[in-house]
Amino acid sequence: MSERNCALILGVLFTALGIAGFFPALVSLPSPDVAGVAPLSTNFGDAYVKGFGYLFGLFPTNLMHNLVHLTVGLLGMAAASKTVSGARLYNRFFAISYLLIAVMGLLPLANTTFGVMPIFGNNVWFNALTALIAGYFAFVVPGKQNETSLSV
């Protein structure tokens, strides 16, 4: 798999997740005692109105989270359709950003990106996993390709 394929797959995945977050049948409402709901509901009014819930019953999400996923996904698909260097740049930005988001999800004060969107719970491992995949294709694969071309 190449850098462009990685950017395309991440783009399609995150676009699909962003779209799925807008379908009420795929988002389950949280119970009132779930940690992390209070900061979201107090900063933005009623959590149910702002779309807070659990995508597929696993991943905390809200309106802003869905919009971010759509944006990241569309950027990934656009980067994959252009050049290899554009896809590599997207993968690098994605890897660094999503690794930082995964770490923020572990911090109590930052696990809702300061009250804007939820990044706690199952989002932590998902963000870390996708960051590692993007990081591999952003930082490791280009080096392997250069070594191969030099040894020929």
C-alpha cells in the first residue's frame, strides 16, 4: 500500500464516520451518569439537541466531532487524488494531530477538547491506531522507498 492509498482509505473512513454521526439510528443516547457528558451539556446546552451520543454505541460524538470527521475525510480524499507528496503531507499532519488528540483524550481537563467535542473513551484507542497507521505511511514507507532506489 502506498501513501496515496493510506490517505484515501483514511479519507473514506473518516468521511463515512462523519456522515454516520448524523444518522440517529447509528447514535445511541448516553445515560445521565456517563463521565464526560456534563462538560459538553453545560457548555452547549442540552446534549441531546447538540447531537451528543455514542456512534455505534461505542464512540462518543457530537455535531462538531462529525463536522471535523467530514473535513478530515474530505481532505484525505483530496490529498490522495493529487500527488504522492500531498498524500505524504496529509498523512504526516494526520499522524501528528491524531496522536496529540489521543493523548488529550487521556487528560481529564482536555478530554472533550475543552468542552467542544468528545475525544475520551473508545475515541482514544481509535485515534491512536489511525495515527500510527498514518505515521507508518508518512514517515517509514518514504524512507524504505528511498533505500530501495539507492541500492539499485
